[in-house]
Amino acid sequence: MSSYDQLILILKSISESSKASTIGAVLKKLNHFGFSLIALLLVLPFMQPIPVGPISVIGGMTFAALGLQLLKQQKIPVLPHKILNISLQQHHWQKITQVCMFIIKVSKKITRPRLKNLVSNGLGLKCEGFILIAGGLLMAIPFGVLPLNNFFPGLAILFAALAQFEQDGLFILISFFWLIFSVFYFALFFLGIYLLGSEGINYLPEWLAHWT
């Protein structure tokens, strides 16, 4: 049975439960899938071309915290007790699981088991943890005007999450590509700011002489 099939069965059991469940109880049922599923759901709002302001800082630090927990080999995501103790009615869990199952079924069409060393055992945890930390920190950089500043690090997190469902190590490599691309993209932006600033300083005396 593939990881996708296991996760779908777990989500169905959560959806078909006849009583309200706390977030903590659901995360225990999800076990190791909890990290990837939370990362997948949280990253979707950031997959847009325009900056989202201070929210990106909060979201980025959340991803970094999840990545750090993976490096520490936590079995389930550790969240504040107030969040873990929140109880949702069954119809709320049904809606949430339906969205999750739709995303997972779509992603299954483009992934398959390969390069499993990058998604299993200690190395797999380190890879996913590093990607979540790096992607989260890049996303948390407060760019006010740079388009796609959340989108590219978000792609790294998205592919890392999808990689775990079907044990697809190729998606981990794609995640690293988007991390490198994000660093390159941000570096070009800072370089442009630096060059424009230097050019402005060179022309400053001439500009002042013109207006005096």
C-alpha cells in the first residue's frame, strides 16, 4: 500500500468519525503525515505573485519551526497546547479532509516512488527539515515590493510536502532547485538596489550643483 493510500484511509477515518475531535487527537492519527499535510495546507495561501505583508513573516517562521522539529525527529508536529486542545465539530473535519483528499489525489498523478533515500530514514527527515527551515526563513524576509518573494520559497516547501506522500525523492531535488533559485532571485534584487544606490551617489553632486 502506498503512502497516498495510507493517508487517504486515515483521512477517511477522521471524516467518518461520529464525534468531535481535537486538533491534537487528529495529529496523532496522522502520525508522520502531520508535518507534510500541515506544510501543504499552510503553503497554499502564499502561492501568489504579490507580497502578503507581515503574514509571510508569521508563515515563514511557522515553516521553520516545523522543519526544526523534523530535524529533532519529532513524531508529530508540536503546537501550543491551546491549539492542540481546540475541538472541531465533525462537519468541520469533513470539509477539511475533503480538501486534503482532493489535493492528495491530484498530486498522486504526478508523483511516484523513486530516489527513496532522499525521503526515508534519517536522511529524508534532514532533507525535509532543512527545506522547511530554509524555505520558511526565505519567505520570512520582509520584502515589501518584490513580486513572487513568497512564491518561489513556497514552491520548495510545496514539492517537499508532496514528496513524502509517494516517497518521491525527485521532488526533494526539485525543492532544492527552488531554494537555490530563490536565493539567486533575492540576490539579484539586492544587487539591483546596490547598483541603483551607487549610481545615485555618483550623480548626487551633479544633481545638487544643478539645483543650487
